[in-house]
Amino acid sequence: MDFRKNSKVTLTITDIGVSGEGIGKMDGYTFFVKDAIPGDEVSALITKPKKNYAYARCEKVLTPSPFRMEPVCSCYRPCGGCQLQAMSYEKQLEMKQQKVKNNLMRIGGFEETFIESIMEPIAGMENPLNYRNKAQYPVGTDKEGKPVAGFYAGRTHSIIPNTDCKLGANTDGVILREVLSFMEDNHIAPYREEEGKGLVRHILIRTGFTTGEIMVCIVINGKELPHGNKLVDRLLTIPETKGRIQSISTSSNMENTNVIMGKEITIIYGKPYITDYIGDVAFRISPLSFFQVNPVQTKVLYETALSYANLEGNETVWDLYCGIGTISLFLARKAGQVYGVEIVEQAIEDARQNAVLNHMENVEFFVGKAEEVLPEKYEKEQIYADVIVVDPPRKGCDEACLSTMLKMKPERIVYVSCDSATLARDLRILCEGGYELKKVRPVDMFPMTVHVEVACCLQRKDS
Ligand code: SAH
């Protein structure tokens, strides 16, 4: 058959791809169909044909999948942030569990029966919406010239107005609408990217889910927000968030760049940070600090990591890729000594402050690459570990890091991963190097999206 651009095909969707697109096959040819889900029969329009596969777009659902749901968000298709919103949450979880299992078999080389015997069911959310504690909404202008906030239409910079994101905290909407109406009343112009003119670029809102504290930061193409005190008055009197907005600031970003936040923060009301907790560990969060975006599931993930670490109280633990020390501090209460390693200096400064905030003296942090710090300390200082925890970025652990871990021979390794493909690759190396995979648990940190986190426990074989 000839699959040309703009021709149509009728397909049954049988699988889902890495970006959430539906996968259908015909005559040995694979189609990646945007906005189609497994179980659908669709009419698809071919947008980009290649030799053995093609990209296509769902034009019409001919027979809907039994897992199809009415998306809760009106911007679901153009925004593209929630790839899976048209699929039932149960099916999303099943799919993520399967994806992790498949990668462990295909890339990790583990047997299916073995994986089934050690894999725990994915931890899903009771309420899979409004889970994000941080959102950065771009600001622009609508056709009538009014300021709007919302989302960039998938891969572009045109803004779809939407103050009701279903993943954002449920008070984000009232705050956004108040900022927009303040801008309109005071003739404050949204930023116009093409010309580099106008003032307001983004609105950042962070919410402490445990403490209820809220931070609002307006990112501006200038040094100062005119009538800032009026904005403060208006935000503080929003009935739905009364008493909760603890920090209002502006961030000056005058560069023509995709980076959202500027480096300089000016506080116009309250504290320079808000506080939140994961379990009983407190964290100070400023406009620029990194913090896990789904605190409810972060707690589930870290509790899993903690139980896999199986600490009795005297252990020496290394936490590699530690960020602001969230896992390190979570484990420190149950360990003898924890060492954290992280490449970003600012994150380590936050980690040290968070240790002080929680009166934890048995943690120490080092700035540097895990694959450099660990071998160096091992060769020079003969450092030791009972347990090593790693939580690397998507590309997984560097080989030098893995080989030093194997030389250090910790009793247990806890691997936390945001990419099950690189996880599977690294697990294979660790298992060939003398470790046994004991437990695997996927955790759904990002419902409605294709992402899935996984915690794994490995035990040294000769221990
Ligand atoms: N464990 C932390 C952060 C995990 S994200 C948490 O749960 O909050 C992964 C972290 O690895 C990021 O903070 C990133 O800056 C850091 N990182 C990336 N490459 C690194 C490397 N080669 N060595 C050490 N840290 C690295």
C-alpha cells in the first residue's frame, strides 16, 4: 500500500508510544497516531510518512476504546501537556506497570516470571488531578488586546488561554484571574516575545500542600512591577486563599530566552520562601529552588525507597544525584550517616539549609558529578557504604559511577528512576556485577502524562 502524506488510513490502535501517541499497524507498517488510545478504531490522517513507519493524527474515532474517557480539560488536545487524559486512570496505571515490566525484560534481560514475582503493583493516586504544587503560566494578549494566561500550544509559543489547568493546585485559577484583572485595570502590558516588548512574561505559583502556604512570583521584562502594592492588596484579599499567600515577588528576566525565571528576585510582600513538608521533613522553597512537583506521591516514592533501604539506625548511606537532599534527609532519621552528591551548587546550598532547618547533623553534602566524586573519594579516602541510593536524571547513571558502586560493595542499592529504559540498562550492569534485584515498584508521580517513576531494591549476592 502507498502511505502518502495527507492520505487517510483506518487503524486499530493496539499500543501506546513513548510520547503517549497511539500505535497501530498495517501491512508491516507502523503508525504513531496522535490523540488515539489503545482499543480505538480510528480514521487517521498521515502527517509524516517514513520508510517503515508514519506519523499520523486521529481525524475521527470510528469505534471508541472501552478505556476512553471524556477529557476533563477543555484544552486537552491543543495543550498536549496531559497525553493520557482521554484514557481511564485505571488503564493509565496498567499501561505504566506494563511499560516498566517490558523495559526490564527487553532491555534489562530479566525473565518475565522473575519480574512478575518481584514487581509490586504501581502506586497510583486516589485523586489523580490537581496534584502539582508548582506551575508557571505564560502571559500573553488575546485578540481583543486583553491579557491572558495559559499554556503554549504544543511545541509552539502561541498561548492558549486557560486559567483552569486540571493538574495545577486548585487555587491557581483564582490567583491567575486576579493578576490578569490587576494588569488590565492598571494597563500593564503582557510581554510580546517577538518584539521583546511588554512587561509580564510568566506567573509562577507554588503551593505547600501540607502547610497550605502559597507563593506568587511575577516574571517581568523589567526591573519593577508598577503598582506592585495594589497587586499585593488584591492578592491578599482573595477569599479562597485568605491567609495563605505568604510570599509575593517579582523576578526580573530581560533576556530573549526560553528560560522562564530571571536570576534576580525582589520580594514585594512577605517571606522570600514558603515551607512545606514531605513526611515530617520540612523544606524551604524559594521561587528558584527545585522541589518535587507532586508532594503526595513523592512521599510514597520516598517511603518505598526508605523501606527498600531497610535501615536499622547505624548505616552509612550515600545518596547520589541528591538534588536539594530530599531523599538524604528523609533517610537521615533512620541512618547513622548520610552523604549526598549533586552537580548543581545551588541545590547543595538548599540541601545544607534544609539539614539545618530539620536539625539533622548526620548529613553531609558534596557538589560535583556523582561519577567523579564517588570514585575520587573511594580511591583516596576509601569511603564505605552500607546502602547506596541513586536517583539519576533520565539518562541514568554514568558507567564510572556504576563501577565504583560495584567496587564499594554496599549491602543494598536503592535505585530510583524516572526512565525505566535507562533503569533497565543499569540494573543489568549491577546484576552482572554481583547484585540481585529484589523488588521493583512503579510510582505514578505524573498522572495523565506518560511519565512513570520506579523504585528498585538490589541486594548483594554474597552478603
Ligand atoms: N533526588 C532528588 C533529585 C533527583 S533529580 C529529589 O528527589 O529531589 C536528579 C538530580 O541529579 C538533579 O538534581 C540533577 O541536577 C542531578 N544530576 C544530574 N547529573 C548529575 C551528575 N552527573 N552527578 C550528580 N548529580 C547530577
